Amino acid sequence: MNAVTISPPPHDVDVVLPCLNEAEALPWVLGRIPAGWRAVVVDNGSSDGSAEVARALGATVVHEPRRGFGAACHAGLSAATAGTVCFCDCDASLDPSLLEPFVRDVQAGFADLVLGRRRPQGRGAWPAHARAGNLAVTRMLRRRTGLRLHDLGPLRAARREALLSLELTDRRSGYPLQMVVRAADAGWRVTEHDVPYRPRTGASKVTGTWRGTWQAVRDMSRVLAERPAGVPDGAPGAARGGRRAVR
């Protein structure tokens, strides 16, 4: 009988976890971080003791007083020291242990940026308005870059130095999209993995309502209006570029 080869877990990984009042979800989320990885919880002005909970559970805590999803994510990226950086929501809707194959793909050179394609599990995991907003943005992304992505979910992995080289500037809801747009413009290989998406713990700060969802879409529309680096105003292809995602 042939022996089963078990690959060692990926190493040299930081997981950035933007956090705003997620004390209830933190124990589950931090308990799912793969062994040997560092959890970087970015407290974005919580009033429920999230920072203290995270610190007690062994996470590195970074404080970012400027409100905004992008502000929290970029503070975490700036504080990261590992060669590979992952991002994951801190509301227990996504399991950070699922990032292992993402990291393997990046570290093996199969992809430059790996995203999680959310597959809702259970009623209420992904409300209709949030799905509609996501669909609208992925369609606009395809027109802008040629990338045939199905989702712009927050679960993702890439190399730290490469992410920093993108010089991301959005500090609100457009940050995740700007990362993908600039990666596409730079010719990165962007891929997707299906991941289960659970009902979140607590109330959503962004996409919990139609209003919040469409505000996020407006933020992202501004990102999509960016021209690729080095392309002058009015030049052919100024709104196109990048590579298609591998599916």
C-alpha cells in the first residue's frame, strides 16, 4: 500500500483581520487561524472590547483610528512582516483555515492573487442586496480589466511586497476592488477558490442594508474609473487591461 504524502502547512504567513465590534466572533475566528501563522487584528474603533479579546487570544493588535474598511486593511498590511499576507473578515462568516490552499498557490508561483468565491451556507448568509451589488461590481470589473471573476470576497492571499507595490490608496469600501484592478493592470495572475460563506455574527457595517450596499458600489465605481498606470487620458484601451482569471 502506497504511503500518503501529507504536505507541510505553508509558513511565513500573516492574516490581516479588520475589526469593528467583533468581540463575539473573535474566539471562533482566531481559533481557526492555521498553526504557525500570525493573526493581525486591526481594531478600527471598537467599543465592545474587541482589542482586549483579540490580545488575550494571542493576536497581534493594531489600532487604526481612521474609520473605513480600506483603512483597517491597509494598516494591517503595513504592520505585516511575513512574506505572504492574507485577508479575512472578522465576523465568523469566513473560515480562515480555508486560506491554506490560497497560500500554497501563491508560494508555489501558481498565482499572484487568490480570492475566495463565496458559496452561501444557510439562509441569510448572503442577502439579496449584497449579491446584487457584488454582481454589478464583477460585471464592471470584467469590462474594465477583462478578469472573469465571480466574486470580490474579502478572503484573499498574495505576497506582501507585491501588494505594497500596488500603492493602494482607497481607504473605504473600494479597497478590495482597487487591489484587484491594480493587480490586473500589473499583469498579475488572479485566481479563485470556492469557499463556504456562513451567516455573520452581529450586524454588518457595510452591506447589511441596501443603502450600505449601494454606497459600497459607488465607492467601487470610483475605483473602476481609474486609468491603468501609464495610460494617458483618451488613449485607446484606457479603460481596459489585465488578464482573465483562471477558473
